[in-house]
Amino acid sequence: MCNLYAMTRPRDAVRQIFRVARDQTANQGALPAVFPDQLAPVICTADDGGRVMQTMRWGFPPPQSGPGARPVTNIRNTASPFWRGWLKPAYRCLVPATSFCEYDDTDAKRPTWFALAEDRPVFAFAGLWRPWTGTRKGETGAHLLFAFLTTTANAEVRPVHAKAMPVILTAAACDQWLTAELPAALALQRPLADGQLRVVARGLRQDG
């Protein structure tokens, strides 16, 4: 389960790479550590077909509320009725990131950061978003929430965290995730090819 990532590249780079038509994040600064229930930039498709980048809060409301219930940050079982209504193209999104963290299963849960390269180029998680009304982080009202898909771990992630890794989209796959019919979109729920990730930091709960 991935519950920590970073997004440290300038917003100009994000807008260009993902062809963002409108940026509503107020030029939010670098985010060296994004934890569940925090705010981060998310890109979705507007009604006019253009891409808009907005600030959303990480974590869908849990299926059952009550003491100890935590936001749902990762999406593994896309066949679950819990996700069925949110898998339409209108609710698919891209979650920009520069690295993500998994806690080492074999080394006292040491934070281990993965990126595409040492210079942390931007990539995207395949995500879903939704509007929601309620109380989060002490704020009651309307919220925009997101979570992202996970899949089996690839060769780089498996020695650290064998269970899963986020679904990472290359530039070519972003259009497919946002617009394709559901079977073609869900075909992207697969690990990044072996050899495309590297460990870029260890031991810290932030990257950048």
C-alpha cells in the first residue's frame, strides 16, 4: 500500500507534460511529502473536454464510518461495487508525482523512495476522484477527493514491498486512462515494466 509520495516539480512542467488547459491550484508549491488526507494537485477532464488541474484531498470516504475509519487511498479491487460508479471517464484522473515511498518489509519499515530517475521526472498515478460533502481535517463542507490504483509489485519494488505498487502511467498511457472504454482503461492496471524505476532515497519521510 502506498500512503506517501512527493510532487516537487514546478507547476509549469506539470502543465506542459499533461497538457493542462486550466490550473486552479494557485501555483501550489513543492510537496516533498504527501500523506493521506492532505491536499495535492490532481488533473481531470472538464465538461468542455479540456484538462483542469485542481487541489484535492487524498482519500475516498471509507465504506463504513465510525471510530478508527480511515480514508481509502489505494484502489486494488476495481471490480468492487464500492468503485463501480467512479470508474467512468468523468471521474478518472491523473495524480502528478515525482517519487513514491514504500516502507521496507524486511528492514524495520524503513522509508524507501522510488522514482523514474535520480532527477525525479514527473509521472502520473492512475486515479479516481469524486465530490463529497462532510468533515475532513476539521473542515466541514464540500470536498474534492482522490485515490489511485495499485497493482502487483515490479522487480524494483518487490524486494522492498512485495504486496503492491501504484499504477504509474507513461505519457502515452494518460490519454487512454482518461478517455478509453472501461476494459481498455483497466488494462493499464499493471506494474510498470521492470527496469523503469530506481531507489532514489532511504530513511526519510519526505523526498526533496
